[in-house]
Amino acid sequence: MAVCIAVIAKENYPLYIRSVPTENELKFHYTVHTSLDVVDEKISAMGKALVDQRELYLGLLYPTEDYKVYGYVTNSKVKFVMVVDSSNTALRDNEIRSMFRKLHNSYTDIMCNPFYNPGDRIHSRAFDTMVNSMMMQVC
Amino acid sequence: PWSRGRGGSGAAAAAAGTGGLLLSLSETEQQRYSELFSRCCPPPEAAAGGSSVGELFRASQLPPDTLHQITEVCGAKRVGYFGPAQFYIALKLIAAAQSGFPVRIESIKNELPLPRFMALKNDTEVRYGTPAEFHGVKFQVPHATLEKNSYKRTDEGDKQEAKSPPMSPICSPPASPSTYQRIPLSYGYGKARSGLEQQHGAPYEVRHCTHQQDGPSSGNYGAKSALPCSTPNRSLSVEREQQDSSTQYSDDPWRITEEQRDYYINQFRSLQPDLNAFISGSVAKNFFTKSKLPIPELSHIWELSDVDCDGELTLAEFCAAFHLVVARKNGYQLPETLPETLLPDYLQAACLKPVRDCALFDSYSEPLQGSQQSRDLSRTEKPSAGEVPDNSALLQDAKKDDKQALKVSTTLKTIPKEFQHLTLKTAAQEPNALRARPRSRSYSSTSIEDAMKKGEEPPTPPPRPQKSHSRASSLDLNKIFQQNTQAVRSGWLPPPPPALPPRPSVSQTEQPSEAELHPQMNRPPSQAEENSSAKKEVVLAQPPSKPARRKLRTEAQGLDTPELSPTINVTSSLPAVKPHLPVQKQSSKQKRAIQTAIRKNKEANAVLARLNSELQQQLKEVHKERIALETQLEQLRPVTVL
């Protein structure tokens, strides 16, 4: 269960960002922003090889004592960043990967909508529903 | 009792407030007005809240300047608030305006129907006479037949809501379908709409009960739809007001009636003559944008209706989307999920079947459609033995033709039943798009560079029309398709092309599998061709994307034909596909047909081979350029990255 999920456009501005404990939103925004540097680093590290050989899933970007940040980048340089609570040790890599895959699928669905202009903020209700399902359930 | 009291005092106040103008309110009017007034100002105040009054007025669907006029005339502007007198006068003026009379004090002296307001909220919990919340009684979109009962209806509606929430929130169920029937009948997007938006006086007469019954020209109905257009803010405010979820909708508002369906189908035809093909996203976007709904709403409607999320609308999806637009225009709030009656499955089963049956289309090849239309596509019967080889050959010819504008139009007549079968099946399946369609996008390797380099097509586009196999009947087709896909992927086997003597013996499933196999196998070369450059015909194939691609595929497939003898083809294909094809006898007719097909294919092959070589050349050049660019990029990169 993620604590914060963000979709970042190619130009590194957020298309969609949602976090669960809404009072700490700013902190998560900042975390996601700083994680972008790590994402870029990872992309460029693989950049020697041809782009298409790059894995989309970037894995753990960096851990802090409170939470871990995972990254995923698409072929069109749209990045998904997920912040996960560190206390949630049961969360395995596979699950993170599947969550990213779901995100990617939903994102593609949004793209298919002709009324969506790439680069706009994402307002899709279907996407919201999917993200909500992935977020941590706050009692 | 309370409302009546207010009504009484209201009438008196009205008389007093207008400085001597005696407003005679009828019993029903009094009741209604007082009810409205109480909704506008919940606590028993002297004046109605400005915002709620404004919303109510906007719900009357009058243009803003008319509303301003009304406000002025009724005296609210003068006194600065909407007292009961002003309010009642305003209501009466609204009724007058809606009936087509000018906004004048004199006009309200006439006998007028009650003012009509668009549904402001779809709240089935609105109780009759609950002043606490301004729910804007759900005034039904005006209709001739309903007009008489307008006030009665709301009472009934309210009471019914109290009793049975599942019932149509707006009014008694029989009314709502008729609503929908009227509205789309002459919905007239486009010209009619723009023209009508200018008229304010005339359209209002439409809404008057006495005029309406039918017979009004399409223009009038277009006016009705134009009215919501002309007050987009109203719809937005309506949206704001409507808090309630859609779950309270009964099936009625979301059920498409026959008339509506026919109308939608006609509209579909106007956009896309082939009823079994798709409307592309951009075309649909333009069309629905004409409805003047705000883009986020249209976006949501699209999300709801494009069930298979492929960026295109099948007929069923289009009908659902259109219906949602119509509903939205009439004030219904958009549901969160697609109502059951609007699911493509349901629509498909319910109504589109007859259309489809007589439609006779190949969902893939639009250009083929013309010729195919003339044929009688019976659904997926086992083609006669002789026809099958003809068909496959002829089909390829046909596809070739369409793509390269060669002749061979005659061959199209005897459409490959097998392909018909295939496409019919897929056509059947497309509208039944599943939400849980198999995601054939493989993210790890579908980059465009990938496709370019390997010349292997990303799995998504060609299978797209077939992805949405949701019918149980198509399960085997699904499996076969995927089997073929894998066979293709594993190795690009030369396709068993036109002359397949054994083919006639094949069962139903095998035939489609072969047809599938052909396109599958042709996809890689075609993809390479397509991707490598903006070569004319190849690129031409691109915009009609899927249909053309299949054609290209089969053409490329035809490429291989002359290289292999038919028997070799057959045998080589056999291992790839399911082992089937027991050899069967052929009639002489079949042989002849096969031979003609072979000849034609050879011609096509020659052309295609040339094309192919040119494209390959281009591909190589582009690759070289790409590598050069990449090396440059790498050289530059260390500089930019700190």
C-alpha cells in the first residue's frame, strides 16, 4: 500500500500527485521532487546502452527511515514515483512492480481518451479509483 | 399548510410589492411558487438567497439576458433582494418567457403554465415540501405530454421518490423514456444547433405545452438541445449542485430506446459508414465537442463508454457515449460507472445484432467494405470446401487492391468466407469489449525504437479489434489467435497463402486461425515497411491503421507466395498452426479459382517485393542515421550531466 503516488511528466512537472495522509502532502511533494534526481541518475546510468534495453522499473530509488521511494519510467519519459511506508515490510518487489504495471495501464487508458491532452493534469475518475485502491487505507 | 400560508401571504405581498399590480396566482401556481420560494430561502426569511435564486433561474434554461430582464422587471433589482413578491413575479415572468412571451409585466397577467426548470439535482431524497435544502425540485425536461402534469408530476415524483428510490428520480417512469425519445430525435449536432442557438424567442415556444406535441420540426428539438448549449454555465452549476451519486438511477434513464438507438446509429453512419468499424478518437472528439459539454465531462463520458480503452468507439460504445451525452444535456448527472444497460455487451445483444447482421462488414478493411456490403455474410458457417481457398486468395487480392489501388475488384465479390467468418466474429466481439481484455502491451519491449529496430510490431495495434473477445462463443478464436500469435513470434513462418487445397477441409476454428496466422506473420514485414519511412502506400496503410495494416500484411504475405509452392506453404504452415488440414478433394472449379488467385498473387507479389526492397533500403538508411545520432548524443551527454 502506497502512501503517495505521483505521475511526473517528461519535463519533470507533476501530472498527478496524490498522497494519503493529506496533512503531510507537502512533505511528500518534496520527497517526490527530490526523487526525480535519482530517477534521472538511473536513466542516465543506463543510458550508455540503448534506450530500449532499459528496464522500465527502476526499483528502490532511495530509502529513508520513514519510507521508501520506488520509481518507474515509461518509454516516453513519463515517470511514476511511489512512496511506500517503511514499516510495511511485507511489501515485496513483485508487488511494487505489479502496482507500477497497473499504474502504467491506467495511464495508457487515459492516453487513449481523445479528450485528454498529453501534458495536462490528470483528472480521470477511473485513474483516481485505481490509485485509491493502491493507497494505504487510512483508518 | 405552511406553504399555503406563505402562498397566501405571498400573493398579497406580490400585489403590494408591485405597487398596485395585482398578480392573480392560481391555486397551483401559489403552491408551486411558495414551494420554490421556500427552497430558495430555507429559513423563513423575507428574502430568498440570491445564489439559490440564481441557480433556480439558470435552471429555467433561459438565456442570461432574459434572466436579467426578469430580475429587473420583477423589481428585485430595485429593492435589492428577492422578496416573496419579487420572487413570485419572477417566476411568473420565467413562465412567460418560457412560453414565448416577452418579459413584461403585462404578460404575466395572462394565464400561464408553471415555469419549468431543468433538473437541478438528481436527488431522490428530495422530499416534497422540505424547505431545508434547496434541491431544486427535479423539474422534468419539458415535454408536451408531460406539461399538463408538470406540477402534479413533481408531487408524484417526490412521493415516488420517497417510496421507491429506484424509480426514475425525475418523474414517473413512463415519462422519462419518452423524454429521451424526443430529445435525440432531432438532436442535430452541428448546423442545426448553431443556427438555433441564436433564436431565443422561437425555441421557447417549443417548450410550451400546447405547441409541442410532435410535428415540431427538427429545428425545434434542436433548439431544445441548443438551450442547454446556450447556457453552459447552467450545466456547470448543475454539476456543482448535484452531489448525489448515480447509484440512484433506475434503469430507465439509461436504457436506450429504439428510436434513440436508430438515431445513434444514423449518427454513427454519418461519421463512419461501416457500422462494424470504429470511430476514431479524434473524429469522436470533434463530434462530441459539438455538444458543447465541458471537456472534463466529455472526458469522463469517454472513459465510461470506451470500455476496451482502445481510443476508438465501436457502434455500441458510440451509442453508449451518445446516450450519456444526451442524458447529461438533460441534466442527469454522469454516473461513476457505466450503467448496465449501456454496456456494450448489453447493447450488442439487445439491439445491435440486427444491425450487425445486415451490415455485412469486414471490420478491418474499410475499403473492402463497399464490396463486402453487397455480399451476404452469413455468420461463421463452415464455408464450402471449394470456397475457402478461393476466399483466402481472393481476400488477399482484395486487400492488395485496396492498398495499392490495383484492380481485382471482381475477386472481391466472392469474399473469402473464412475471412468473413473471422471478421464477423471479431466484429461481434469488438462491441463486447471486455474491461478485462488481455493487456497485450508488453512494456518492456514496446518502445518505438524497439519496433523500428527489430521490425517487429508492438502487439497492440493489429490485434486491437480482436482483443475484445468477450463472448463465450469467441473463446476458441481467442485461443487460436493467441496461439497463432505465439507461433508467429517464435518464428516467422511463411504464410500459407492463397492456394491451399487442404484448406476447405478445415473446420471453423482452423480457418480463422489460418487467416489470423497470415496477418500475424505478415505483420513483422509490414511493420518494418511501415515504420521505416513515410513511404506512400505503406503510410497510406497507416492511417486506416488497423484495416490497412491487415491488408498490408496479407500483401506482404502474398510476397511469399510465389517463392513457395503451395504444398510447401501448406506443410510449413501446418506445423505452425494446429495440425489439422487433412487433404480433401477439390472440385475443378476450386482449382480454377485457385489458379487465377495464384496468378494474381504472383503479380501482386512482384510489386510488393519491389516495394519491400525499397523500404528495406530506407530502413537501413534510417538505422544508420539513428546510430550516428546516438553516438553524437553519447558524446554530448557527459557534458550535460553533472
